[in-house]
Amino acid sequence: MECRAGCGACCIAPSISSPIPGMPAGKPAGVRCIHLSPDFLCRLFGRPERPAVCSSFMADREVCGEDRDSAVRILGWLEQATA
Ligand code: SF4
Ligand code: SF4
């Protein structure tokens, strides 16, 4: 599936263990990445400093659900299941 523009669930719900510019320890689950804009777009998109883990994450109906709320629920559940 195509990533839903303005979703941003995967920039909030999961933890990211690799460094993010301005967040050297990555981010905990449920914390909004500082690079997620108010309209839920990545301010680092297309830039070399965007973490590799973000660039490699592919939208998939199984994890992205039908909308942001369902994606947050699924990603949060996966985070707990793999913690
Ligand atoms: S959760 Fe899926 S649809 Fe939403 S921003 Fe991330 S990749 Fe895109
Ligand atoms: S760097 Fe961009 S894609 Fe990665 S978590 Fe932050 S806002 Fe999302």
C-alpha cells in the first residue's frame, strides 16, 4: 500500500532505538518524533539525516490499518508483543 500522507502513526507509536537528529538515544514508544510536523509529515523526508530505519519502513495494510488510530493501536500492540 501507499503510505497515507499525514498519518504519522509510525513516528509516534513504536520505539526507535537508533539515533535521530536531536534525539540521540532514539525515542520511546508512544513519544512523538521531534521531526513530525503538526500536519503529521516527516520534516527530514528526502534528507540524508533521516534515519535509515525510517527510510526502510514500508507501509503495509497489516500494520498501518485503515487509519491513524488503527495504525497506532496495531503498532502499539506490536511494540508490546516484541518488547
Ligand atoms: S503508519 Fe503506515 S500509513 Fe501511517 S505514516 Fe507510517 S507507514 Fe505511513
Ligand atoms: S525522522 Fe521522520 S520518519 Fe523518522 S520517526 Fe521522525 S518524523 Fe518519522
